[in-house]
Amino acid sequence: MDKRNLYILIVASLLALPAPVIAQSGNSDRCEVGIANLKTQKTVMLGTFTTTLGEEELTTKAFRLPHSNLFIVASVFYTDESLASEKGADSILLELLLSSTVKRNILRSRGSAEAEIPLNGFDVGRVSMLIRARGHPELVIMECRKAVRR
């Protein structure tokens, strides 16, 4: 087989493959993570991130907890078989972890919180976690809002 025919065969094979990443890449949600010191009532925005919306798609982002060696690990997971809702089984799982590393590991985390929301009709969701990591109680909040749906 000559190079031209091989090239055509490779391109044709690639075009025939399913492309879930391309199909999912245009859909996303936007999440904000912040922390409130319950003693001083001061709040600090740790950061924002954009999720990748798709079946069994996990987006994870770690934020350093200021003035500590700990991290807030925020995750958003989309699934189609977890929540038995009248709106359907598709759902969004929001998760927060207090961790000594940037890796998502719920079994080794120092604290965790999660919330699950139906995907159908989703516009906003929130999960909060009460921690005591820097000598006083603090409330970590992640709020996610519907962003792009194509």
C-alpha cells in the first residue's frame, strides 16, 4: 500500500470513530469556591473553575487554604444512573474535601461534604462543609451555576 492510500485509510478510520470529547466540549458549568471565617465573618474567594459536562465526567480543582498547608479539593461529577428523580436519573454530584494534598482522595481527606442535584432543570447548586483547620470554625462553600448548553 502506498503512502497516499495509507493516509486516506487512517483519516477515514479516525472520522469513523465516535468523538465524545468533541461532542461534550461545548457544554459546561461554572463553579466558585469560597471560605467564610465564622469567628470574624470575613469571606475569601478561593477561586473559580469551569466543568466539562458529559456522562461520567469528573472535573476536579484544588485550592490552597490560605495560611496553611491544606487544600480544598472541589469536584463536580456528572452521571446518568445515580439519582432517582421525577426529572430523570441524570445528576450532578458536588463534592468538597479538606486534604493535605491536591489529589482527590475521599478516604484520606480530613473532611468531606457532598450534594447531588438533578441535571434536568439544573440552574444552580451548592455544597458546604464546616471545617476547623486553622484554629477556628470556617465554612467552605462551592456554588455551581448552569453555564453553556449546546
